[in-house]
Amino acid sequence: MNAGRTIFAQLVEHLPHKEFQKCVARYRGDSNPRGFTCWDQYLAMAFAQLTYRESLRDIEACLSAMQGKLYHMGFRGKVARSTLADANDAHDWRVYADFAQVLIATARRFNAAEPMGVELKQSLYALDSTTIDLC
């Protein structure tokens, strides 16, 4: 049995949590969390993205199968389908849009000096168009 940290927890540790909290504060995202914060919602959606979950029921089933590891993965609230649905409805989407811009800026700085193998006159952007169907 693995006694170390999960890969998901190791990935999450690299996220700028203070920047995320600034985004939450900007839009008062956790003004009425009912035990499920914006950070918990972000972790649930990031987990769903990384594990190719297709619905709220699928996300709930997968996370509940790992109930004993959720705290160590960074989750503090109970992850239920209705809780995820309520969070998706109540939390301001701009929190996540702003945080995405923070992550994009970080990636830009990190990769600015890397050669691409071709010379371009303008900036090149790669966009991830992966979607998670929640209906």
C-alpha cells in the first residue's frame, strides 16, 4: 500500500494558493460556502478534468471511492453531487477565470526562454478546449 502523497496532492501543491485566495476575495466567492469553499470546488473540477470524469455523479462516485484520501488531497468539505451542483450554481465563475489568468501568466514566464524550434514574428498561444459535461 502506498504511504506517500497522491499525485494529485503533489500537483496541487504547485498551485499559487495565495493568488487563488486573492481571486476569491475579489469576488467574495466564499461569502456563503456552507462547508464547500471555492477551493474545494476548484479541486473537484481539477480532479474531474485530470481523471476524465463525465458528470457530477461520476465525479462524486470517483471521489467517494477515495474517501479516506480526500483530506490529504486538499479537500476540506464533503463532496456530494448536490454540493457540487450548488457550488457550480452559487460560486462566481470570475474567480476561476481570474485564477486561470494567473496560471497563464506563470506559464508564460516559465516558458518564455524556451526555444520552440521555429522562429515566429508574433506570440503563439495553445488553448485547451477540453470540456466537462455537467448536464
